[in-house]
Amino acid sequence: MSGSRDRGAGPLEEVTRALADLDEPRVLELVEGMLQAGESPLAVVRACEAGMRTVGEFYEQHEYYLSGLIMAGEIFREVMALTQPALEHELSGTASGSILLATVAGDIHDIGKNMAGVALRSFGFAVEDMGVDVPAERLVERALQLRPNLVGLSGLVTASYESMRATVRLLRERERTSGGRLPVIIGGGTLDQEVCVFTGADSWTTDAMEGVRICQQLVLGAAAG
Ligand code: B12
């Protein structure tokens, strides 16, 4: 894995590899270089996300251990710090709404949730982020108090699907007495349509930008209905 720097590859491919190799100085050097050269910050982040997926695969294949996941998380955090101002600028849009965001109980992954938060804020959404490992009860209580336009749940580990389901169930149960119906979107790199159906969420995504578009549609749909 290490030393896989590819002479023919462009900087986007190179940063994917450098992240997969956990080569922190190289990742940061490439990211800074690309931003200075005017590369799209979204393209830079997407290339890094691809590297994160490879890290996950290496972990599954026992080529990396937990320390590899931790390092990847740290590197991605630094990438986000470098790209965030340019990313917000690139993404800025006009649609608006409000969303209550959280990583569900039993899950501490927050990089994707934070990125979704950045993307949503850039598009004019007011975002309240409750953090990670948030129990259904606490989330639903806050949702009914705050009455945002949407609820966004993040989760990557399999156990989070059960928490998402419990959260959606509790929300729907409480809405029977309190009234209203808050649309719920779930996000995370390991999700699919089947998980969405299992949890009872209204929509799902594995991509922050697609997530923004879905959130915009859900807000419009709720306003129309
Ligand atoms: C980094 C990482 C970690 C870091 C997380 C650091 C952090 N602060 O988040 C640490 C080291 C803490 C970690 C821990 C663990 N991890 Co981990 N981790 C990863 C890794 C490599 C990358 C995740 C990531 O940040 N990706 C980059 C972000 C940007 O992508 P994303 O999360 O998908 O988010 C994007 C979209 O999904 C979307 N999005 C996300 N959330 C939301 C929400 C909304 C509302 C919207 C609209 C959009 C949206 O927007 C983002 C941008 O596009 C993944 C591999 C993978 N394939 O994902 C494994 C992975 C998720 N981890 C895994 C495992 C097993 C673990 C541990 C159980 C390991 C252990 N033995 O302890 C623990 C879990 C602890 C727990 N209970 O949560 C497995 C999960 C397998 C499973 N199906 O259950 C994976 C898939 C690795 C693997 N292939 O085996 N991990």
C-alpha cells in the first residue's frame, strides 16, 4: 500500500491513494496544492472520501487495524479544516430550511455528519447538531421542542440501523399526540434502500450533496402537503 505514489496519476487520484496509505503529510500537501491551483474543493473532498472507503476495505481485510481508522479520521478532519472555507463558498446556495442532525445511539462516526452539516449550512439550512451516540428519546424530545423542517440521522455501523428505526418509531408515536410529521432523512456510507425501508425513514443518502438536494425536496414536499 505505501509507496504507491503513481507517476501518471493526477493530484485527485494521488490524494485518494495517499489517504488510503495514511500518508498524512502527502495528503495535506496535495490538498493545499490543489486548492491553491483552483481545483474544486468538492472534488478534493470526494477524492478523500474515496480514500476513506479504501481504508475501510483495508480494515475489513485486516490489513489495517483500529489505529488505521483513527488515523484516517484525523487526516480527514484536517482535510475538512483546509477545505471548509472554499467548500462553503463553492456550495453557497439559496434554499433554506432547518434540520436537526445527529449520529444515532451506538455510533460515534461523525465525519460524514459534520460534512453534511457543512453542506446544508452552505445551502442556507439552519442546522442544529446534537453530536454522536444520541439516544432516540433525547433526539425526539428535542425535535418536538425545536420543530425543524427535517430530522437528519447519521450512522455507519450496522447497529445504528436499529437505533435509526427506534428513533423514527418513537418520533411517529409521539407525533400521534403532538401532531405534525417531520420528514426523516438518514445518511451514511454503508446505507442502502433496504436499510431505509427497515428504519422507516423517508429518504436516504450516501452523499452529502445528494443529501442537500433530497432535503430541499423534502422541505418543499412537506410545505406542499
Ligand atoms: C474513520 C472511520 C472510523 C473512525 C471515525 C472517526 C469519526 N470521528 O467519525 C473511528 C476510528 C472512530 C471508527 C470507529 C469504528 N469503526 Co469505523 N470507519 C471509519 C471509516 C474508515 C471512514 C468513515 C468516514 O468518516 N468516511 C468519510 C465520510 C465523509 O463519509 P460518510 O460517513 O459516509 O458520510 C458521507 C455521506 O454518507 C453523507 N452523510 C453522512 N451522514 C449523513 C447524515 C445526513 C443527514 C446526510 C444528509 C448525509 C450524511 O455525507 C458524507 C459526505 O458525503 C469507515 C469506512 C467506510 N466505508 O465508511 C469505517 C467503518 C464505518 N467503521 C467500521 C467499524 C467496524 C468501526 C468500529 C466498530 C471498529 C472497532 N472495532 O471499534 C468502531 C465503531 C465505534 C462505534 N460504536 O461507532 C465499519 C462498519 C461496519 C459495519 N457495517 O458495521 C466500517 C464500514 C469499516 C469496515 N469496512 O469495516 N471508525
